[in-house]
Amino acid sequence: MRRATILAGAAASLVFSLLPGAYAQGTNATCLSDFDWMFNSRGQSPCLMAAYLNTPCLSDPTSAYVFALPPTYHYRPPIPATATPCQCSSVFYALLEGCAVCQGNPTTPWSTWGINCTSAIYERVYPKDIPSGTSVPAWAYLDVHTPDNFNATDARAIANSGAGESSAPSGASSTAASVPSSTSGSSTSGGSKSNTGAIVGGVIAAVVGVALIGGIIAWFVIRNKRKNRNAPSAQYDPSPFADKPTNVMNGNMGYVPPTAGFTPPPQPFSPGPPPSTGKVYDPNDPTTFPLTAPEASLSPSMYSSVPMSVTPAPYRQPGQYSGAPEL
């Protein structure tokens, strides 16, 4: 019964490929009979489905051809010069690796496959509309990121669960089939559901990330402003208004502070003779002769701003003779 369904689907695909405007997808790879579960409802092998999904990203649709692998060979990952969004989708990867498995060949790890997908990697999402003329089984949307490979056991469990297929409705984007949980516990939701969840999650993560980065930047800016802020007393130079004495310059062209005050030089002083005791002048007695005033001494190295002191005249008592001696 299943073989008849596959043959009918293959015939329908052949008829559709002859319609005007149909792409020239093809393959010469043949799957082993143990992998009939990989075929879609149209009877197309994973190799032919991979060729279909590669078509929308190619300028020449005739190059969308999947060749059979020699024994022990695996399919080459995309190269930087020709990597396309279609090839960088895990859905295309799962179909192509399923094609390798159904031929009895090894697979390529998912991390190795996407190493040259520098623009974007589409996990469990096909970035283009699914081409009309094919449909994608639910097992092609299984998780390949966690095991880092295509797991044929999980894919078969999804296929046996009776999950639907993704196809292109008329005039609309592709409708993805829901994928039940696999035996390994990997997440297997449908393509469009995963796409919506990824977009919403990405937007939320971006908003939170921008807010967090903005908060950190604002914190650093405020912190630096506070750290560099000077005290009010250090924001102006008080020297033009200082009330300190101006420094004087010495012979060494350096500056020394002024003295705290001014000390005048010592003043010379000569005390006068004691007052007379009342002796009467006697020309024959030298002790009664008047004394001459000594000259005030003046040191040439000193300067006084006050008048020099002088010796006062001798004291005279009333009635005492002070004239020249009489003969």
C-alpha cells in the first residue's frame, strides 16, 4: 500500500514538473528500501526534496540538482562564496543529510555545516516560501542543534507519529506542519511556530539587552562625573585676591618670605652729667669749670629715623653766675 502511494506521488511530481514555469529540480540518488519512511506524500525522496528547497536561492534553477554519493562520502557544506539562506537552513540540512543516510553514507555535523553561513543561520526554519510541487515532512524540522547532527532515529519516530507536512498554499507563505516530541526529548515544533517564537524571543532579548547596556553606560558616565568633580575651593585661583604679603626677591633670584614685622635699629644714647650739686664757679678750681657736651656718636652702618640724643646743658641754680670770669 505504501509502495503504491509512493509511486502515485512520483507520477504526480513528474506531471507537475512538465507544467510551464516549473523548476528543473532533480537527483540521481537512490534511497535504500529501509528508508521509505523518509518519502513525502508525493513520493519524493529526501534527495529530491532537498533539490526543491535549494531552488529559490539560486539564480539558475537548473543547478538545483542533488547527485548520488560514492560510498563513505558525505555532502560538502556550503562555501563562503556561494552559501545561501536556503543552504543555511536546518530544514534543508536535515533533508540533505537524510539523503546521505538513506544511501548508507555518513553525515556532516551541524556545526561544521553552518561554519560558513556568515550572514545568518536558520534553525528549524526555512527562510523562503516552500516551492510549489513539493512538501516537506515534519521530521525535517527536528532539532539538529542539540545533538549537532541529523538523528535518523528521532526523525523516524516523528514520521511514524503521523505528523503532517509543510507545503506552499496558493498565494501565501509556507504552512509548516507541527512536529511532535521526538524520542530523544528534543524540541520539534513546526517551522512557522518556531519562526514566530524565535522572532518574539529575539525582539524581547534585544530590548532587554539594549536597556541593560544603556543602564550600564549611564552608570559609568554618572560615576565618572562624580569622580572628576572638583571641590568648590579648587575651582578658582585665589592668588589675585590673596591678602598675604608679597614675596621679595633676594640676590639668588629666588623668593623668600617677608619678615613678620619691622624692628628698628638700636639708637645711640649718651647720658648727660648728673645735676650740679650747687658749687660756685671758681676760675682757680677746675672742678667748677662747665663741662662741654660730647658729640653724639653715629655709626656709618646704622640709620635711625629718630633725632640723635644730645647732652643737656648743666643745671644752674638761680642767682648763679654764668658769664665770663671777671679779672
